[in-house]
Amino acid sequence: MALGGVATLFLATALAGCSSETPERAVVADVPAGERLVLQPSRIADVAEVGATITTRDMAEVRARIPGIVSELSVREGDRVRAGQRIATITDSRLGQEAGAYGAQAAAAEAQAARARAELDRISFLHREGVYARARLDDATAASRAADAQVKAARAQQGAVNAVAGQGAVVAPADGRVLRADIPAGSAVAPGMVIATITAGPPVVRLDVPEALGRSLAVGAPVTITGLAGRPADTAVAGRVTKIYPGISGGRLTADASVALLEPALVGQRVLARVDVGVREALVVPARFVDPRFGLHFATLVSADGKRASDVPVEIRPIPGTQTVEILSGLKAGDTVIGKAAK
């Protein structure tokens, strides 16, 4: 019984040792023949993905100049407008009442002025006849001039009120397209409130660049835009950075990119932009050296002694416009890989 127990224990230990070597043999194989590549760092364009908006070079916010009620809004989003075109009317009933009051004052002043002129004519005649002294004529002349001045003051006040009422006309500052006009008629507005936003000029792509990347961004840098409405999601449109705005706000830098074939109807759309922000070193391999399987990517790595090969998972990033990929993790410089076509 003791010898049988020792034999059983020895057999179990041997089987356990064999089972521990099985996973290693599953991933290690003889080195297959085929194209080999030794990984070496190479300099590539450093491409950053940033948010962007389709807009125009010029954008104006049309604001209310007086308080009141929006009695009319004659445009909607997407409408084309001309410079000077009335797009809304703001009415303040108090201005009409004030204009009427100053009009009544002007009428009363004119009546007083007419009476003063008639009195001046009568006193002038009597002065020439020697009835009134010169002092009486001077008083009448001064009274007539004061009445005329009161008429001018009342008319000026009435004109000022009418001028303020005229500021209720909201006009477009330039030819362009209405991007926003979301205040309905009948709404109460205050001075400075935005009534509409109008874009003018050719469409551009406005980039929202993080502050850390702003130092590497330069005018003329290539830009690729994807996600344009009406086009396949993977369709890319190329352009270049044309302007970098000075100053940083909220940790973000603003820049404009000129892209061909942008339509004004796309103004306001959010898109994804890839912009070159310099160069950097990376491990780049042809795509044929990476094998996608089950949602992962694998590369065939040759051991340091060149006698074994194993599949290792790698994280990659395709390089747009090329048949190459960047190895982000899983391999390092100096490793030797074999192309999947040779497997």
C-alpha cells in the first residue's frame, strides 16, 4: 500500500508538470519563412484630432439697440440677406407717447412764437411812431427770439425721440446667411440682446486646438476634414491652416483652415479635423505585418535567438493616406516581425 501511494503521487506530479508546459507550446512555433522586418524608429508627421466647426470668415451678431417688443422678425435660419436689409423691428410704446408729448410742446411753442412775432410787429410800428420807447421794443424782440428758440428745442426733442424709435429697425450689417434667429415675434428684448447671427464671406473650418498643441501649429499646416454632411463618413477633404488667432481662451487656441468645396449650407456643422502639429518618432510598419483577428491585431514576433516565433497582440493606429500603421504598444525598436502574407 505504501509503494502504491508513492507511485500514484509520482504519476500525478509528472502529469501536472506536463500540463504546465502545454500553453507555452501553443503560442511558440518554429520560425516560418517569409518577409522579415526589423523595427526601427522613423520620423512621421504628428497628427492631432481636434474639434472644428464650419463657419465663415466674418460673423456678426445683430443686437437690439433699444428696449421693447419684437413686433416683426422677417428672417429665419438659413435665409440669405443683403447689407442694410431690415430683419426685425423692435417697438417701444413709450417712445411713441414721448414723441406725441414733444409734438404737442412744439405746437404750443409755435403758437407762442407766432403771438410773440405779432406783438413784436405791433410794438415796432408804435416805436416808429414814437409811442413806445426803445426799451419796450428790445423786450419784445427778446421775447420773440425766446419763443422761436423754444420751438426749435421742442422740435429737436421730438426729433431725438423719433431717432431713438428709428433704432428699433434691426438691419443686416453685411451680405450673408442667417445662422441664428431664434427670438420669436412678441418677445421682450433689452439693449444688447442678440436678435440674429449673420455669417458672411467664404466658408472656413474653425479649429478648436488645445493649448498644448498650439505651440506646434503653424500657418500652412495640412488639415484633413471628415464627417461633412451629405458625404460618406470616411470621406476626407484636405485643406491647410490659413490663420491662427492670437490669444488663448479657456486653454484653447482658435485657428482657421481653408478647405475646398465647402458649401455655405454647411455653416454651423461640427466636424472632426486632423491637423499636422509637427513631427515625431514612431514605430511604423506596413499593414501586411499586422493580422486582425477577433477584433484584435497580432504581429508575428521572432525571438531574440531567431529560433522561435510567436503571435503577440499589438495596438495600432493607421496612418491616413498610406498603407502603413503605427505600433503604439506590444512591440519595441529592434524587434523582428514577419509579414502575415508569408504565414
